[in-house]
Amino acid sequence: MAVTNTATFAQGMALDACVCTAAKTTYNDNANAVLLSTAGANGSEYTHIAAIPRATVTATQVQLYAYDGANYWLIATALIAAYTMAQTTQCPATALTHIDGTAINEFNPLRLQSGWKLYAAIGVALAGGVVVTAQRKDY
């Protein structure tokens, strides 16, 4: 995008999702990481990223990686609490935060430049999987 003094407005919005099933125990590569999102042509802002299990789950780490085309950067983790899936209870979602612990939201988005990708992973294998979603604005 050319640098100008005119305001930049979002050109589109999207919800990205992936399902993680395999355990990822390394933190510097793509082993068992799943592509969640690709930044738009002029970069993207992510206003919410969360994970929700699709089956009974033991406590597990959910991981978020930024990929610049050469390296995988661990940029966020959260702990999904143990939960027994039941039709009569609400399945809890786990929100991911910035690396400093602040919420990823409309007022404090995660920004990703053009060409970068987000990958998600979980620490403990779950056959039913964990769904990770990301709300995105493209510029």
C-alpha cells in the first residue's frame, strides 16, 4: 500500500476458522500447526481470536503462531480448561490475548502485515478437535 495522508478504511471483513487435532510440542516450526488465516493484500486487523473444543477435553494449551514466510513466531498461548462435553452445558470458549496479556479486541487488535499468516495448534491431541476462529478486517 502506498503511503498517503488519507484515511485507510477496512475493505472487507471475514471469519477464519480451523480445526486442530494433533498435539504440537515444538514451538518454532510448523509441525502439527494448522493454517488459521492469511493477512489481506494490505494487511489485516484481528479483533477476536478464540478456541472451543468439539469434544471432551483435558486441560490443554492453545497456541497461535505468526508466519512470515520463513519463520514461525509463537505470539500467543492460552489454557483451555478441562471440560466434559454435554448437551446440557455451555461449551466454554477460550479467548487468546496479545503476548502481554491484553485482550485482542476492536480497540486493541492484533495487526498482521501483508504476506503473513496465522497458524493455530494445541498441546494435547484431541480426536474431536478444537476449533480456533479469528475475526479479521482486511485493508
